[in-house]
Amino acid sequence: NGNGSGNDKEKDNGNADADASKSAGIQSKGDDEIYMDGPRVPTITPLPSQGQPSSGEGIGDNVTVNASVNVNDNVSDNANGSTVTAAMKMIDEDQLQLFSQIIMTQCQTHLEHNEPRVRSLVAKVVGHHTKLGIALLSSSSSIGKTIIHRSVTLYRATLQSLKEHLASGRDTVNKSKSSEGALDDTTGWRALETNLFCIGSFVHAAGSLYFDLVRVDSDNGGNGGDGAEGNVPVPDETLLGDVEYCSVTHVNRHVRAAAIALLEQLVHACGSSFRNVNVNVNVNVNVNVSSQQVQNTNTMALLISPEQGLRQCIVNVLKVTLADNWSQVRMAASVLCRAFYLTLLDYAEQGQGQSQSHQSESESESESESMGDVQTWLTSTFPILLPRMCLNRFYLAQGVKLYSHDTWRMIFERAERFGYTGGVESVALNAGPICRYYVKMCDADNHVVREAGCQAVAELATKLGRSVKYAEYLAPYVFMLLQALIMCFHDESWPVRDEACLACGTFVLAYPELCEPELPVLFSRWTEQLTDQIWSVREDAAVALGDAIEAYGAPMFDQVLEVLQKDLPSAKSQPAMTREEYKSRQNDIQSHTNSQLYSCGSLAPKLRKGGAGRIGCSDCLITRPKAPWEATDGCIYLIRELCMRLCTNGPGTIQEGLALTDNILIPIMTELADICRVRHFPQSDDLRTTLWKQLPIIAKALGKQRFKRHYLQMFLDLLIKNMENRSDASQLSVHAAGQCAEELASIVGVGIFRGRLEEEWQREVFDRTMNERRIANNQRPGPEAFSPFGPLGGMVTSSETKTDVNVNWPPAIPKQQVVPGNAQFESL
């Protein structure tokens, strides 16, 4: 992508910059600025200035400066209200003027350079050049105004370049090597992405002054230099339109993410006017604006008022990009969403504190009225954004999922301070739009989104459906949600079927009466999933059938018992196959041709949606047929669920007159022990592995006395043989057998368990296995030992720390800034 491509993701210039900084002897500062390659900010010691700032030259005669500036703690206020940095004392003003002119000329020249790394450096320079100018505005020299003027000039050149790129589209006239004949969507967009980065860097550096720096006359094509009512700054509507187009419509995901990041910087610029940055500077290039107007500029109105174009643009962008098919774009939208809501909450909290500390009651009432209705700021966007925020908490990409969870917690913990509802009540009040959005996502083209949609629907049934307070809010939409889940039962992607199966079980447990008309369809789907090729699908089908038994009682129990008795002996009908035949089939090319396809981004199948009347139904495409032993495997999970829910010691709910007695369970367990002795097919080891993993759970549900009296002896002989047979049995089954023996011995007592072993060789096998497991547990690394997911310090033991070992390793990580900006623009 080196020749003008739109994919500006090359970041390898960072190491060269770091080496250059070290060779130059530049000292680094801590948390004020974080570059892409680490903290590299030169230390600046603020010194008191002499005199007041003078009228500037180069930026225009109409510029007035009446400022008390505090930017990132690099500059501090003094008694005279003006400051000067150590750099101004060390560097001659003429040299600084010349350097500023040269560097901005080079930025202008290379703004559309073919190499994306050069364009990224241009964006860096623009941001820091603007910060320097703002920091020097309060000095007695006019150099700050000149620097700002040059930054604004380059900003407008970047805007013009952005418009030209959008007008010309993809690089087709002067084709670059990276875009000629390209069939992808990432190449051929030239400097579009880096133009957005450059604008974002300027906004990030200027902060709340951005709206004053770029204010233009209406005669020059602007949108009103004096602002709206209440001195609200009016942003460039053309820029907002271009950014919205780049965020929502543009085909390049990197361009969409960059445009969303630019919107985030505009949000921080609005919020920086009331945060810890005390800026009162009137710097306007084309318009005479009084100092009083700048002091009263209400940048937060751009985010609060529903009529403002910036707020509308943000909501429109989030509506689409929070559901983008690319995780990169979805993550950028999640960051923007958090910044948007937290900025509103910060402003509301500050206004609330100010209204409580005003001297007079009339002033307090006036301030309270000016803050407006805080709940309206949030609730007006909830029907649009809340469904997308909810769903992203289940998205497959861990970054998006965890970030969305934290955002949800931050927003509603702080919203409750204003007496507003929490997260659950907000979902209940917006149940309509949330349910409609979930149904739409259950039919999405992306199988990952369909899986997240099923999980989100299950959460509704758990959090709202099983709550006495909120169940009625969800009741009108149960049938609609249930139809969406039944559709997902036919999906080609097994994770989607898996989640749909669990969600349906949760719904019948929460709304048994409303789900009863669909019960025949659901029961057939559950029993079909009980014999699925995927073990987790079989397990979750058993869980759903257990939920159905709790919901409908004895009639459902009788149906489930019939299915159990019918499918349990299926493993005996499995065709015979030797292990050698099984291995040769695994390596046969023809056996793997036209088989399951998998997505490059996950282990889930890359599959289409299924269902009646649509291409992609799981019943009509090539897939591995179900094996009879898998039905027996599913029945083991079903026996576990019956014991957990219907036995006295189980954690489930026991309905009156419904219990799994020994008269019913002993024949089932006897047949299970007999069936698991089969060895005429290689997968029999997998069947026994499942048995050994579930048997301790069954024993705990039945209770010590009941299990020891009736069921322990059934499985001891098979268990010990599996522990002994290390040459023929799979290692998974041998390990599972050893763990099962250890857990059963702890339940009934080691002495009792060992006493039930009739042969001496059985006791020897048990003793040897327990001793091996005891040694393995003692050698298991502790919490401070090395882990591939932990710090590198665990690799060095105490005996090895004799020579040249850095006891402070790993080095301390700088504290991450939350506001303003994200990592991208902090680095720029």
C-alpha cells in the first residue's frame, strides 16, 4: 500500500523516531502525551513572562488576545495572566518563526504525498504545531498568533483536499501501483484517511478554541460568524456532511474508522470548555468577535440541543457504525459513543455542582434552568443507540465486547446520580426498539452478529422476563422474539444454533403460557439438537430441555423421558471401524472436499443463514452426517440435567409431585454403564470422556448416600479399566477417568471408594493414579509463576537472580489518559 493507497496502517516509522530522540538526548515526560512508540514529550519548564500579549501580525489585524491559558499543564497561569515557556528563552524568536514557516511549507507540500507514513507524520506535525501556537498565545510576543495562523491555513488546505478526494472518488485517472486493477476496498483512496487524521489532530490540539479558530463569515460561504442564539458556535456543515459520508457510506473501513475518530475529537473539543482546561482566548482569523462573546460561547449546546447539526451527525453515524460489519469500525464507534455520553454526564454533573454552590437562590434557579433537562439529553437518543449498545456487549470481538460492558457500567452508574433509571429499567422502557433491533440482527448476514443477537435475546428473557417488576414490558414482544429464535434454529452456523437453543429454553422458563403455542416446534428442534455433531450444541439442548421440564412439569418430563429411552442405546448401532481406518479417513483428501467452510476471523463456520424457503438451510448442504454415538452422548448431558433439576440435592427447582426416583433412574444408569463399554469404533473414547466429566456432577446432585448405595458400583470397573488402559485409550479419556475417580473419592470418601474396588490390581491402579495427580498438582505453577498471558518477571526464579537481573522488570506502564482524546490522536 505504499503508493497512495487508502490503507494508512503502516506504523513502522515509530522506531526510527524513537532512536532519533534518544540520540538527540531528548528527555521524556510522563502522562501529558503518548506517542505511538511511547512517551517522548520534551520537558518544558514554564517561566514567568514580562508584560501583556501584544497585537499580532501575520494572523490578521482583527485578532484580539485576552487570555489565561492552561494547556496540558505545559503552561501555567501567573499573576499577570500570561506565561512564556522555557523554549521561548532558549530559542530565538526569529529562528522559531523561520522553523514554523519551513515546517508548515513542508506539511503543505507533503499533505498528499504518495507514502502514507509521510502523510501520517504531517498529521502529527499539524497537531503539535497548533499546540505550540496555543501555548504561546499568552506570551508578550506575536509568534503564537503567527503559528496559529499557519496552522489554520493548513487546516483549510486539508479541508479542500478532503473535498477533492471525495469528489474524485477512487484513484482511476492516475492509477497508482496499489490501486490499478484492485478488486479490494482498501486501496486507491490516496490521502483521504490521513486528511481525516490531520483534521482530527488540529481539533485535538485546539480543544474548545477550535470553533473560534475556524469561524468564518457567512459571506465567505460559512454558516454565520456570530453563532446561533446564546452565542452557540456553528460548525462547518459541509465538514459534518463529509465526515458523516466517510463514516457511514464510504467502502473503506479505515476511512470510516478515521472519520469516526474525528467526530470523537469534536466531542472532546466541545467538552474541553468546561473541564480542567482554563482557556479564554479570542483568536479569529476572519471575523471581529468580542472578548465577551468568546467567554460566553456555549460549545456544549452543540451536543445538547437536538437541532444542532453536530449532535444529529453523531447520532446518525452511531446508528450505522455501531452495527458495522468490521470490528475495527465498530470499536471506533464504541469509543465515540462513550465519549458522547460521558461528556454529557460530565457537563450535567458540573452544572449540578455549580447550581448548588451559587450564592443566591435566584442564581441557582437560573443556572439550573440553563442546564436544561438532563434526562432529555440521554433519553432522546436511547431508542436509537441503546439497542446497539446492548448488542455489542455480546459481540464476538473481545475488544468491542469488554469496552461496551465498561461503557454501559460507566453511563448508568453516573446517570443514577440524577435520579434516572438504571440499565435494566432503561432496557425495559425501550423494550420496543430493542426487540425490533434484536430481531433484525438475528437475520443479519454476518453469523457473528446472529450469534450475538441470540445471546442478547436470551438476556432479555433472563433480566426482564424473570423479573416480577419488568416482565410485563417484554411480554408483548415474546412471540416476535421467539419466531426469530426458531428461525436461527435452522442456521448453518452451529454457534448460532447453539445460542438459539439456549435462548428458547430461557424464554419458555420466563413465559411458559406465551410460548406454549410454539412448544411442539421447540421440542422437535431441541431433540434434534440433542443429536447434533457439535458437543456443545448437544449439551445446551439438554439444558433447554431441562428448562422446559421446569416450565411445564410432568407432561414435558414424560416426553423427555421417552426421548431419553429411545436415543440412549444408539451407540450400539454405530458402524464398526478400527482406529487405523479412522486415521486414514482423517487424512483422505476426498473426505474433506466440499466440506464445512470456516471464517478467517473466527473458528465459527463461514456460513449463510438457514431456514424455510431460503438458501443455506442446514438440511440441504454438504456436511458430516450425524453419528449414532452422538445421540448417546447427548443423552448423558440430559441425564445430568434431570438429576440436577429433579433430585433432592440438586440446585434446580423441584415441582410438586415430580421427582426422579430410583425406580426410574436405576434402569437408565444401568443401561448407560453397559452402553459405554462399547469399543468397536474410535469415538467410543469420546463417549466415555463425556461420561467421566458428567458423573461427578450427577453424584453431587443425587447426594452421597444415594449415589454410594445404588450407583457407584455400576461404573467402578469401567472407570478403573479406562484409567489403566493408557496404550489404546485416548489421553483425554484417561485423564477424565482419573479426575472422575478423584472427585468421586472426595464425595463418598477415599477409604470407602478404595474399599469398593474388589481386585488388588484395581486398587493399585487407583493408588498410582492418585499419586500421579497429587504430584502433578504440587508441581502446578502458582499464581506468581510464569504465564504466557502475564508479565515476563515470572520467568526468573529466585535462585537465578544473582547476576544482571533487573528487579524492576517489567517496567512501569504510564498511566493512560481518559479525557481528552483516544490513543490515535494522542499519538498524532
